[in-house]
Amino acid sequence: MAVERSDIFVAVPVYNHAATLRQVIAGILEQHDRVLVVDDGSSDGAVEAIAGLPVELIRHPRNLGKGAALQSAARWGLEQGCSHMITIDADGQHAPADLSRFFAEIEKHPQALIVGHRDFDQASIPGSSRFGRQFSNFWLRVQTGCRLKDSQSGFRAYPLIIFEHLNFWCRRYNFEVEILVRSAWAGVELRDVDISVYYPPGEERISHFHGFLDNWRLTLLNTHLTGRSIVPWPHRKIIEREDEGKLKTVSVIHPLRSIRQLLQENSTPPRLAVAAGTGVLLGTLPLIFCHTIIILMVCGFFRLNKVAAISSSQLCMPPIVPALCIELGYFMRHGEWLTELSLQTLGYQALERIYEWLLGSLVLAPVLAGAVGLLTLLLAQLVQKKDVETI
């Protein structure tokens, strides 16, 4: 039965999904009668596939990106006096029947941005999607202090006040990351709702995600957002939340608060200690330009706390720990300490210093990891014990 909420519309961005679009739209119309299709420059006859269906249509003359399509839809909704926009992908992976879950959440939390949590307990789910979700969830947590179970899901409900008052840079897939972070900064609550998902067999799956280019855009965006998150400059608020003080980000600007936040992570003290030790162990090694990626992969594989591992690895940033490793490695090779700092020793002999860094780290990394792990264990037990006593 269709829900009668004229202030809510369902937006479907489409780019070359003619094979699935009509079925998706028909399913949506069974749930809600206000539907907007945004054709983002399709060349496969996608618009013709929905001829005769009672939907609104916006057409881009060329492919501008999913983010641009969603922003076009939001502008249309604001012009029509709507309060909320629900977005659903055109490839058929989302079930229109789950729209009822979003309507119920909007009734209870009208100012929240609601994200569908896809059920990944299926053999057909690609490994890249599982990793991508964990990776995106982690950075959202670091940048905003908010937790979402599936920050990459495109099945969402947006209060249009977000688009009315905030500006966004991104126009493609990275837009869905940017809007989560900027909305959280602006005081908008991020909420999950469980949904089903369908992934067709690999040979039938249609994706317009460009591995290298879109991942590069996401990397640049996360670098910018992470940097902005630690700058002590207030974010513009469009919604004042009572629980704003409870959302704490990990920041070098507030080291004591950040340490306490990490020790209160939803993990047991031993697992926090293992995660912190792992971060220091890998952070000590000369994994130049790829420390974070490798730490995330290792933590994902062993199900360790990523926030604790990444944060503890910052203790190994240059110059102190690398210098200690190089000195130790030099001593292991030559039986004496490196005392000359010059263009010759640090420039022309750079490869030798990296080799010595590796040698020294093989000895120093386990020692530092053990020390940090033990300290984390003791502090986590102390902090969590005090929190229990307070409760």
C-alpha cells in the first residue's frame, strides 16, 4: 500500500540501467506515489524504458556523476516544498519494499539522515564491497565521532534542510561520503535502518564505479576531511543536538580527551592492547606512504580495533622512532653509532639508511609494541573500571 506523504519523494539517479530501471520504479510506485527519476546522461535508452509510468523526470545532457544527480533531485524537492528525499539505486540491488522502514524512521526521527544497513550475510557479496564498507565506516568514525554500520549504502533518507544550508564539493560517488561527514559536523544525527540487498552474479552485475579514479577521489576527499576534522575551527551548525557533547573525535588538538575516548572503545582491554600494540609494531616498520592502509588491512583480517591501532601508530611518526631504528640498524651493521648528519649520510646514502631502518625496526618494533600494549591494557582496565563504578 502506497504511503500518503506528499512532503516525501523518492529519487532514483540512473545512468545506463535500462535493464533494471522499469522494475525498480514499478516496485517503488507500489510503496509511494511521488517518484523522481534523474537521468544522468544515459545512452542506453533508460528513460524510454519507463515510458508510461507516473514519475517526474530530470535529464542531464551528459554524465555529471551520482552526486550531481542527487543534488539536482534535492533542488527539485526544495522547489516542490518537500521535507525529505529518499534515494534508491537503479541497479535493482535495493528492495523497494524496504521503503516502509524509512517512512517509519522519518516519523520517529524527522531531522536525522537515515542510511540503509545492507545485509551482507550472503555468499554473493563481493569481497571488495565488504572491505570498502569497513574502510568507509572507519574514516567516518575518525572524522566525525559517529558510528554507522554501512556508510557506503545508497539507500538513504535525507532531510532536505541539509541541501538547503550546506555546500558540497563532490559530484560523483564521493559525494555520498562527503554529505555524511558534513551533515554530522552540522549537527545532523546519522541513523541506521536494516535493509535487504540483492547482488546479481558477477557476469550480470552492472557498476559504473571506476576503481582507480573513484578510489583516488575518495582518497583525496578523506585526506581533506580528516585534516579538517582536527583543525580547531568550529563547524557550521544547522541542527543543535542535545547529545553533541557525547560525540568525540580522535584529535591531536585534544590529546587527553582522545586517549580517554580510545580507552572507552567498545572492546575489551586485552583486545584494545593488542590493537594498540599492532599499530605501534607496524608503525615502526619502514612502510613508507602505506602505514595506514596496511594497518587497516591487518586489523580487518584479525578483527582488531582500527581506531586504537591507527591512533597508537602515530607515536611512531618521524623523527624520533625512525631515527632510533636507523641508529640501531647502523650499530648492528658497523658496530658503532651514526654520528654524522650530512647530505652524504642522509641524502646520497638514503637507501642504506632505509635498510638500517628496517634492521633496527625488527628489534625495536616488538619492544615498543609490547610496552605500548601493556600500558594500554593497564590504562583501559583502569578507565573502564571507573566507568562501571560511575554507572
